[in-house]
Amino acid sequence: MNNGLMNLGSVRVVSAPEVRMAGDRELVSLRVALNTYGEKAKARYREAVFIGLTFSGRDGEQAKALLPGDAIGCHGKLGVRDYTDKNGVERMELEIPFAADLIIHSRKAERAAPAADAPKAAPAKPAAKPAAKPPADDPFAGL
């Protein structure tokens, strides 16, 4: 059984996809943030857990088009990798090295502005002309 990231919009892309080759296979890597919530000393807080994802094949093609802020989901085996950062500090990173079943929940660009090819709203109809007053000798004028 695989553990993975299958969240409805709480996993957001935080880095632009990086494409590299592994033999004849194209790999697309990116980082996502998973927001976690907690409470300390009766104060609520939010912090992010960053997870590295690597896609290939059809999912890799879709992943190349992702932008920071896009909400996604995927499946894969969650792993831990130790590394030394550029300042010499030992760090630990969560990763899904062979992520699959990429689902794009929403794109940041779609939320920010309507699409250029979106149908335009119909122009407002002109106001209706006021009804003509009935003649003074109309027996039904008061009804």
C-alpha cells in the first residue's frame, strides 16, 4: 500500500519544475508545501511541511506546466532523505521519488484572472420603456 499526498487543495506547488534526464527517461522535480495546523499555549499556528516530488512519463509532462501556487494531489511512497545544505547544516527532506497520478486541483493563474478566451458577459439590455398611460376615458384604467 502506498502512502501519499491526496489532498483537496491543501498541497501547493512552491517551486518551478526542474527537468532532468536519467538515462533516456525525463524526470520532472518540484517542491510542494503541505500546511499543518496546531495549537501551543492556547495559540493556534500554521506551519508548512515541504515535500519534494519527482514525476515521469505522462505525469511528468503535466508537471512541467505547474506554477508556484497551483494546488495538486498525487500518490506515491513517502520517503526521508538526509542532506547538507549550502551553509553546511544537516537537514532532512520528505520526498516522493516516484510520484504518480498527478491531479491538478486548481491553477493559481485561473484564480487570479479570468481566461482571455472566456465568454464575455452579454451586454445589459436597455431599460424597458415606461408603459403608455391609458386614455382618460378608459373604463379599465384603475384595475
